[in-house]
Amino acid sequence: MPADIDALNYPYIRIRSADWLKRTLLIFPHVVRMTPVSNAPGDDPAIIEFCRYEGPRSPLLRSADLFAPHVEKAQMDLIEELDTMFGYKDSLLRRFQKRSLSRRFQSQHPDSGDGGQTASQLTVWEQRLSNHGTFQIHREKMLETLVRYLRKHKLAWEPDARYSDGFEYLEMNPRLGEAVMATLAVACAENEGLQVVTEFPELHGELIGTPRSAILRACLQPAEANGRTSAQQVAEFLVYRRCDVTELTAERIAALKSEREALADFPTEIEKLALTLPPEIHNEAILRERLNDLMQDIFRKWQSDQANLSNYARRLFGDDWLSEPEKLLQKLVESAVKSEGSAGAATGAAAAAAAKIAGPLVGGLTIPILAGAAAGFLVAVVFRAVRVWGETTKAARQSPYRYLTALEEQGVSFSLSTGAA
């Protein structure tokens, strides 16, 4: 789990789910996206506020530098790779040139006027998730040199108006489109020290983590998942499956960024816990079971580290405090009075002051104001209470799980059950 690395959202400009954005910002300080300088599609109102609130270095949601020299060079390298790969292999070239939309999409969304929903009536996200067999890229994300190259070789074309996201977009074969977008994303990530993430892992997660030099070939021959486990998986399982972020806002997330030490210590602890998993688990059900077990361990350790009254009182008086605390305290006071008699030097005022302090510390009990040894006893209680309270709160402040407490204070709730979706 990265401690101070920003996330680059791949492949879209817009973000579909505010909840996804909130959860991602619980792992990463900022989310960066590949936004063209002009003609960019507008955000939903729920997303706009994340562009206004500042994180540690910039707005919580910001744009990447698409025209940094490193990003431009990566696109020129891609042109050379395409030339080398295709060469005179016409059959391979034709595989990525323009083709009709898939029959599957047309059959699902006919423009037949029979009352069914047409493709042009679908929302942006419904079109993208319908798998109609093409991939659209905003042309202003790319160098004009790359755009001209793709269009010259008929590898990019104007989309059908019925399925278009707008006149600024070019359409491509989905595999090649992924290669172009993944190359841009990895180059932007390399340029600014980002980690590529996606809101749609089933559709676009395959290429994440692939070195830039291997992306184009990976599009032709997709590699199988390696099954390796990681701290990133643990962190994602926690925030995407066990956190309720309904009450979380951009303002509250910005406030969380001040918890720098907690933000640093929690990922370190997650790294340690991830090492307890087998290095490879290919079976999804077994991986989910192991991650659920790990979540239970995290929540147990977090709860034991929290400085609450029961833990504090147990350390102060022992386990008997939990059963009859008022009688226990009275018995201790009476014992002190009998042993010291009336020879104590403490005044009633001192006893009253001790009782006033000790009362809140031991749970707000009504304590009789006693003279002499009773006052001395209460003062001793106060000193011990202050010492134990200090030790308890210090342990809580140093707990590697205190980031969870900070999340809870900002409105995040956690599902402790293993049946969480």
C-alpha cells in the first residue's frame, strides 16, 4: 500500500462513482486523471467538490500533465513500436483497422424504432459498459503526430454519431485503444511518480502493472494473472469492501490528510500483514477468505488499541471494576480510613478537590468527601489515574491502526462481518 503516492485514474476522464473516488482517496493522497486542456467533458456535481478541496500538495482530484516531454516521447516510441510490429504484415494490420460494431451490441440496442432503447439513448456509462466492440479516445489527450499516424493507417476513425461521446473523440479497435491509453497512462505515471488505478478493473485492469515497453505486445497476447498477493490488495479489500463512505465528504477527506503520521504508519503495518499471506493465491474464493481473515485481525487489533473507559478502568482497578465499581471504590476508601484513623492531616478542602478530580476520571461516581486518610487515598487515586490514562492514550496515539480511528471520526463506518460485499 503506497504511503505518499498519488493515483492516476485509468482510462477515463470522468469519474462515474463518487463513492469509488472517496474510497480511493482513503488509500492515496490525491487522484490524478488524464484531462485534455480543452473540450473536456464536464463532471457530475458530486465529483466537482473534490477539485476544490486541497490535499497535501494539490486538489484532491487534479489533472496530469499530458504534454510533459516524457509523455510526448512515450507516444513517439509507440509510433516506432507500431511500425516495427505491423511492418508489412497486412493481415495483422487489418485486425486493428476499422470494423463494424459488434452484432451483439446492435442486437441488444437496436435502432429499429420498435420501442426498445437505442444505443443513442444510452448514457455514457451504459454505452461504455455494453461492450459494443470499440474504444473511444479524446483526441486532445494525444500528440497530433500520433493522431495523424493512427488515422493514416486506418487504425483510428470518426465514430458513428449514434455511438459517439462527441466530435472530439476518435474510435479504435478495443485492444489497440487499450494499448494507446495504457501507454499514455504509464507515461504520465512515470513522469509524476503516480500509481495507475482503475474504476473498472474487470474491463481495464488487465494492463495495469505492465511495463510500458511490454504494453503493445500484451494487447496482442494478454497475459494471465500471476496470482501474487500484495499490500495493495489488503488495502483495497479494506476500503472497497469493508468501509461505508456515505458520510464522507471532500472536506472531511481533506481534513484526514493532516494525519500525516497515521497515514504513514498504517501502510507500513499493512505491508507487514500482507507478508503473512501466501505469496501466490490464484483461487479467488480462497484469496477472498484469507483477506477476510486478515480484516478480522486488523479490526481486533484496532479495537484493542483504542483507549476506552473499560480498558482504562480495568488497568486502574483490576477486573473487579467491571462488576461493582461503586462498591469497590467505597470499600477501598473505608479501608484507608480504618487504617489511618482520624490522624490524617489532609483537610476537607483537599478531599473535596481530590473527589472533584477523581470523580470524572473514574466514571463520574459520587464519592463521599472524607477527611484525613480518605483524602490521601483519593489523591493517590488521582495520581494513579492520571498516570494510567496517560499510558493508555499514548499507546492509542502510537498505534499503527490509529488511521482507522481518524477515518471513524470523519464519518467512515466499518463492516466487521466476513459477509461484507
